[in-house]
Amino acid sequence: MGYHVSDYLLYQPDFPADARHFVPSPAQYGLPFEEISIQTKDRVKLHAYLIKQKVATSRNLPTIIFFHGNAGNIGNRLENAKVIYKELQCNCLLVEYRGYGRSEVKNTFVFYSFMII
């Protein structure tokens, strides 16, 4: 049981409180981007921002895939994306985990049975 309770302590999709509803945009940082949706094998849509270099050769540049961590959403990591874009001059794909930000949640129910002797 302790193992499953630890999941609730580690994964915080609702922290900060508005993280499931308010996802800042790369436009607020002057970054060119596409808002995309990635569909998983089990048909869950993941929200993502693709921040691409403006140069015509952006297809030939490396793309860094950036996951936001165990709290917040990709909008909370735009300062990091700005550094990747400006300093490293790479494309950056910021992906939200399922259940975080604007990514969908697939309901999974786990039932526990306990025997008290």
C-alpha cells in the first residue's frame, strides 16, 4: 500500500493549483511555435509545443525533447525552452505527460482489497 500512496506524493499534476487549466504560451516569451497533439497507442492525446528555429534549415537542426517534471506543465518550463532556443540554437519539443496541463487523462481504476485478521 505504501508504494501506491507514494505515487500521490510524488506526482503533482495539480500543482500549482491552476496547472491543469492555465498553460502559458511560448508567444509570451517571443518564441515561434506550433501547438501539437501527440496520440499514444492507447488513444490518449498529449499536449505539446514545438518551438522551431526560424531559419530555413530548421529541419536539419537537432530537436531536444523536453519533459516538464513531476509538477506543473510545459508552460512552467518556458524559461528553459528559451535558453535551448536562443543559446543552443536547437528546436525544442516540450511534451506534457498524460494527466498534466492540457494532456488527456485515461481513467484507470485500481482496486485494493485488504484482509484484517
